[in-house]
Amino acid sequence: MRASQLFAPTLREVPAEAEIVSHQLMMRSGMIRKTASGVYTYMPIAWRVMKKIMNIIREEMDAEGGQELMMPGVQPAELWLKSGRWDVYGEELWRLKDRHGRDFCLGPTHEEVITTIVAGDVKSYRDLPLRLYQIQTKYRDERRPRFGLMRGREFIMKDLYSFDRDDAALEESYQAMYRAYTNIFTRCGLKFRPVQADNGAIGGTASHEFMVLAQSGEAEILYCSECRYAASAEIAQSGSDQESNKEEAKNREEVYTPDCKTIDDLAGFLKISPEKTIKALCYKADDELVLVLIRGDRTVNEIKLKNALACLDLQMATDEDITRVMGSSMGFVGPVGLKGVKILADLEVPNMTNGVCGANKKDYHLINVNPDRDFSIDQTADLRLAKAGEPCPECGGKLLSARGIEAGQIFKLGNKYSKSMGAKYLDETGREQLMVMGCYGIGVGRTMAAAIEQNFDDDGIIWPISIAPYHVVVVPVSDRSEEQVQVAESIYLKLINKKVETVCDDRKERPGVKFKDADLIGYPLRITVGSKTLAEGKVEVKVRSTGEVHLVEVGKAADFAEQLLKEL
RNA sequence: CGGGACGUAGCGCAGCUUGGUAGCGCACCUGAUUUGGGAUCAGGUGGUCGCAGGUUCAAAUCCUGUCGUCCCGACCA
């Protein structure tokens, strides 16, 4: 490719709306242009990178028995009504009507479509396992698209769906994808970490997220300093650092605590540490009020709570709800004497002795409250938000925190969709069984953005070699030097003959402009043909990532570059 | 969806308070000089000031509505 013909309009200035590095550099290097909020055009350079990422994905999917197909982007409402997600998915589902007024949506994911197909055409255990995937545009009408390609409303995703006969077979599919994902992100040259994750609205029984480590990541990861434990902070289990409490149970008392509405107020007023208090929070879970108890210094993790309650909708109760059902106001709610409301407690609560909680009476709290003796708990569960510094739930080591970009996620779905969409097969004994499914996604654009977040400097992008849009740029310093132009051209042609992906910067620009653009776009190697070295019959070969410069004879430059690329 | 900000040339911005000729830098085009890290000089192209109403002799500027964009939060297969 000749730079004079390459459509890569670079910008000197950063567009005001680009907030993070990858977005800024993709805009500046002419890789992407915004067409609407969260909707981008991939320009030629970006598309080359994405095709490389997609090819790596294809190779690894195929290696694990995946078969590529292509499903429609437009999906009829009936499929979603059948799975129950038409009503559950909410506003993120991009809905539309056809000319007859029939409901459709733009696919945010494809469980409904693929499961329907498989249900119709696969009837025997002999046809399983089946692993089908596509690389396709997905639509999610995000409330808040942001950070360029990181969170778009239209984006390209690889999604594979596995169909197996039982849980053991699903485990094999899951492990196969885990391996494939590890290979994919490794081959893309990324530093990443698989972490345990929440299953979210997709439902199912196990999940890992593949997090590309980067400061700008939206997700927090907690990982153990000692063992292999790593989890998304939103689901990380909480190890307990609670000393077993030997305190003698004392008599319960009601105390006057005017204006103590928060735990801090209360602890300050009573001169006790927040750990002695039992925080009581009222939630509305699918219209049922529940009381959640947790140690005063802890934070409730609403994802854990939602999972523990197995509810679809979870909200904090309003002051009105609390007054109506509990007969007391926010800040003074407590479990003692409470009737008709389900009480959930975090794992730490049953072990507390002589705690402090609301008295269900304005301006009063109870001290020396003891679980079991003073109130009963309907359900205990791990409900608190784990934090860095806490003990690892598996080995007791210390949890550390890191930030990551969720580039891929794998799920065990179980039979959630095979049940609703009727995906069944006959086993050896002729009995009908539900297929057991898994689904596995990778965001292609997000992976590209993540690669930039992890590999850049003040001058621009430093592509991992495996996904670099081109490998070499040949730069004649002066476009008026016949000799330089000719030497550059000959090196360029030699590289092209060797099938090395090369750009020749033949533009009528000053050298500074070409160098700046080369660094910005991030070609791994730059061959500079200039008067300084040409006098000795040599050219410079510069490595973008390290800055090292090799002086090489003109005739050997192409071979040298080819060799050097193999070592990167 | 709650809070905040913004919309003037392809990009970055000024002008708006106090209504009266639409401006600067970069980019782009022409010419000259220049050529190893985003050149200089001269000349030039390009804007219904997001859109729609209203007030006014007169609106980028004031008022109303509307659309769009970004940030924080909530949310997120």
C-alpha cells in the first residue's frame, strides 16, 4: 500500500469527545469515525486490525471444534417471547416494527435463534456435541454508550454456542473454550486474566470473564496474592476476617439515639466501632419487601443479593414502603420484633454478639442485640461487597485489586434456553433429554481498543505484531531526492514480494509529518531512507516498541526487516 | 433514568454578559522558499452559527420548544 492512497486521515488534535487513550488514538490515527452515539465506522486501518483479530479467533474456534455460520441481525419478537426475554430484557433491546406492524428486534445476542435452529434439526445424541459460532454485528441500545469502541450500541462480537448431552459434556465444551480464549488473548499479545464472574441476565451456572488488564478498565478485579483465585469484584466471595467472638451475651436495651440515621452517626454517638452495628437495609425484590442485615462497616453487593433472592428486579425500598410495612422510618429499622418481612443476613451477622441495631422506633436503637435470641434470620448468604485487603476466600492470602477491560466472557447456561426453546434429543435408551448449553463471547472492537489501552506511548500506538495493521513502513525522508525515492521503492517492492505487509510513505510531506504519522499509526518497523545514511549505502530500521535502530545496507534491508519481524 | 456541561468551517476554539459587518489556529487549495521529528511567507476555498418558533427595525447573541453530543452516577449478555 502506498501512503498517498491509504485512507487514514490523521488528526493533530484530539477530538473533544474522546476521553480515553484508545478512543483518542483511534480517532487521531484515522481508524474510526463516529456515525452516531455508540455507532462507529471502522476505517481501513482499524478494519485490517479487526480482521486479524477475527482470524485469530476463527483459528482457535475451529481448533476446538467450532463451526462458523451466520445468523440474522434482525430477529422476530416471537423467539424472544418464547424465551421470555422480550419482557425481561428491557430497553437495551433495540426493537422495531416491520411494515405490517410486526415486532422485531436487532439481535443483542443469539441464544434464541441458534437454539431454535438446533432444536429443529438435531434430534439424536449422535449429533452432539455441537459448537456453532458466528462473528457478527450486535445491537444493544445502551443507556450510556461511552469510550469509543469500549461500549458501543452497535459492535462486532464473536459468539459461540455449545450444545451438549449432559453437564459433564458441557464441562468439556467449557474447558475447550477456556483454552481457546486463553490462546486468543495470548496470541493477540495482551496481558489478561480470566476471572470468575456473575452470570447476569443470561442465567446459568458458571462464568468466567477474560479481563485485559488496563488502568482505564471499567471493571474491578480482585485476585489473590498467594493462589490462583481471581474474580470480578462484583461477585468476589468474601472471606471472613472475623475473630470468633467470645463475648458474653448481655441484656438487650433500648437507647435514645436522636438523629442517628447513618452508621457513622450511630457509631459516633454511642462511641463504638461500626463493626458492632448491624446495618438493616430494606429492599424491594419483585415487589416483595425484604430486610437485609449486614455488619455496619460492610457494603451490600446487590448482585449477590439479587442472586440470593433469585429475583428479577431489585430496588432499594422507598421511605414510604418502609413506613407502611415496618411502621418505622429509614435509619431506625431493625429485625427485632419484625413480623411478616423476610429477613436475609450476611454470613457475618449470625456470629455477632451484643450488636446494635434499629429499634423500629424513631430516634431509638437497641444495644446488646444477639441473633437467634432476639430475632430470627430466614436466610443467610454471602451478601457483602468484597474489597482489596480482605483475605482470599480460598487460601486466606490477601486480595489485591486491579482494573480490567472485559474482552470476553464464557457462560455455562445449563438448560435455560433448551427448555424454553425446546431443544431436546433422544439418548441411547430412546429417552428424550434436554440439551445442555453454553455460550461464549468476545468483543472484537473492544479487544482492539483494549490492545491500544495496553500498548501506547506519547507518540501513538504500539501494536502487538500479531494484530498490527501493517508490519513495515518505508519512509523516504525527502520526496525530492530521486535516489531516496528509488531506494525506498525498491525496498518496498522487495518486501511486498516477500508478502510482508508494507506501506511506502510516498506522500509529498515533510519528514516530520511522516515520522509523526508512522509513530501514531504504530507500524512495528520503520525503514528510513535518508541522506545521512544513504551516503554509506545504508538505511535505518527502527523498532517502534523499543526505539532501537539498526543500520543496514540497502540491499539487505528487506531481508533484515523480514527477519526482525519474526523476532518481535 | 437522575445530575452537569456543550452544539459556531473537517478538527480545536473565540464571539453571546451589553442584539447591529461571523472570527482565530490547524487541516484543505495555489505559488514561492524549505526538507531527518507535525516548516515559512503570500494568496485562496469552505459556515442557512444543531433545528423550529417567538421578541425586535435588526438575533450566533434574548425567550420558548425541540433534536443531538459528552461527562458523573445508576445500570449493564
